[in-house]
Amino acid sequence: MPARTAGIAWKLGVEIELLAPRGVSRRSLADACAAQCGGTVRTVWHQDSEPSKVPGSPVFHNLTPGFEAIDRHQQLIVRCVDDLTLQADLDRQAPPREGWWRVVSDDQRLLRMMSLHIDPALPLPQAMLPLMPIFQGQLLPAEGGIYRILDSAGAPLALAAPLPGERERPCELITPPISSHHFQRIDALLQVARRLDFTLPAEGATHLHFDGAALCDSATLASVVNLLSAWRGRLRRLCATPASFRRVGEWPAELLATVNADGFRNLSCEAALAQLGRLGLSKYCDFNLKNLVHPRGELRTLEIRILPATLDGRQVVAAAELFAAILRHCQRTLIPAGEANLAWNAGEVAAFLDQLQLTKSGYRYWTEALARCSGGD
């Protein structure tokens, strides 16, 4: 059994999907998080997508209002944004909440550009006026408080509309990268959510974004892909992944073929990532490599997407410790290609936990979880 370590020892960001009680919103959580440290809140745009029923436009992209809690030193505490996967708990017939609105388009490039010119803190239609000289277009009112944005030729660009019923309630809590004191930082935010009576949505998930700098090694990448592919089903059972999860799934077979091709482990990190970049990987899988291959600015991360939502900081930290230990195991161990999605075997899972560098509390947490999910196995 490896020596026990001091904890997570990895920089990571955390996303937890929560639901505000009726009459409360994600703005309420941002306000409370800022207030407890003498900070402020700023309104920002958050871009997300949803399936469309309009022929020829399979996806609609949305700009929805999010809120950043900022401390007195102007450092980000948390972002509270919408997540369009959260649907089941909402009353879609509820009237829009006054002052809450969104921008919708089938072109996410247009939305990104518009977000630079539209102030989400302003009301409709005033907020849309800066777009008119840019497109030399028109802003046409329509039924239901909707405004159509047209270009100079009258072609539709986007719609600005009241936010649908209760869409102010979903709250994806997003932390900045955390390098130390993970439990204290995460649970301080969840304490506020608990105090405001936030709950767990039916589709709610927790996502962990591990800093990818330590994974920028072709041999490590191959071991990570091989281990997580083989252990996907076992890790889902151990972590109690809900069956209701959306936007998850397996990696394509081409990924395993690529990382196990002759010579891959001898490539430079840049060359290895370039090969993975040609595979067209989706973020909507159990373990998201897309932000590792195609980083957003300086954010190069591996995302774990199989964890249930929680209001308990201990559960988040235990999961972070488990996957940090798995990644460290892949750094020091050559994991060959093997059978994908191994069948459940409680004894093999127990032996695997024994190999990982977990704290005593982390090891106890996961051996107890193993006992719970093994049942009569």
C-alpha cells in the first residue's frame, strides 16, 4: 500500500449544479457569498446551448444572466450561472420573472460578439441599443416582450426575450481554480447555499476540472485514457453516478486507438495533443479531454463529469482526492490498453484503492462507499 499523502495536492476548479427555492434566484446566492466577505456582485453573460425544434437549426445558443461574487480585493469568489440541462424541477408555465431576460441565436459566434456590447444589468430594450450601429439594423418588438434583432438587409440575427418560467432558479456554482484548503473554500460556498435552502436538482451534477499542466506528457495521457476507459463503469458505480445524467458517455474508439498506436508515448506533449485534437472530441462524455486538447485561454483542464450534485463539501473533496490519486497513479504507472468498461468486481476495486495515494480519511470514505455499492456482490 502506498504511503498516505496530505490530501488533494492538485489545482482544480469545481462546478456544482444547485436549485434555488421558489422566490429566490442564483443572484441571491451570489449576493450572500459576496456579503459574507464584504464584497460585491457583478452581472455577466453566460453562454450555453439547448436543442432546437426549428427545422435547419438543431441547436439554439443562449446568453443568460450570471453573477460573479467579488471580494474586497477584487478577486473572484464564485460565479453563479444558469445550466440549461436543469429542467425537471421547473414550472415552465410560470410567468417570467421581471427583469430577467436572455439573448438567443443559432450562431454562437454572433452571441460571443454581442456579449461584448450588451450590458446584462440593463433592461430590455435599452440593453440592445448598442448593437444597432454595429449591424446598421433594427430592433423590432414582438408579442410576449420579445425583441427581434435584424441586420441592415432585414435578416434575423437573434432574439432578446424574457427568461422562461423559473429559469432564474437553476444555479451552477463555479469556483475559480483552488490550489489549497479545498474543503474550506468549497464548503464555505455550500454553507451559504444550505442557509438559503438551495436543493439538489433532479439532473444535478458536480464537475471537477483538474489543472492539465501535470498531465502534459504523452505517456501519462495514454495511461489516463486507458485506465479511465477500462474503469469507467466501476468508477460510475463507486461514485454513485445517477442514471438521470445527460451529456455524458463513452470516449470514441478512435481515442484509444490513437493513444495506443506505436510511438505515441514517445511524442512531445504538443505533438500528442495535436493528434488528439484531430479526433473531434466532444466535451459531453464522462471524462472530458476537450479542454485539455483545446484549452480556453490559459485554462487547460481534464474534467470529471460523473459525480452527483451535493451540498456537502466533504463529498466534493473526497471525489477530488480520489481522482487526483488516480491521475498521480497514471503519472507513475504505465497503464497498457485493456478491456474497455470492465465488469464490476468489488475485490479488484478494493485492491485498486489500496494502490492509490489517499489520505486515511479519503481511503476510509471510499472503502465505505465500496461497501455500500457492492451490496451482495
